[in-house]
Amino acid sequence: MSKMKTKSGAAKRFKKTATGFKHKSSFTSHILTKKSPKRKRQLRGTKLISKADVSSVKRMLGV
């Protein structure tokens, strides 16, 4: 039987960490003029995937 392939889009978006999976915040790429500085500042950096989405991310990454 052949190996399972990972979803290439998911491999670019999620990274495995010791405690879960991290991802970049959405709503940060364009139309930034109407967003407040506080909102843009809080969208910086990476966040962990919620518990409800962990199983689907694992399936996409083949973990």
C-alpha cells in the first residue's frame, strides 16, 4: 500500500509544536487601512490551533 500524502496547502500553513499546532492569524494580508492599530497588533505572531480543529489538521498533515 502506498504512503499517505500530506496536503501541501496544510503543510505550508501549520507547524507541529510540542503542545499542538501553530498557525498564522488570518485577516492580516490586505485592506489594513480600515483596521485599528490595536486590532492589527493583536493579529501579529502565531497562535495555537483550537482543540476542535486538531483532528482535522492531523489528518491533513498525516501525523
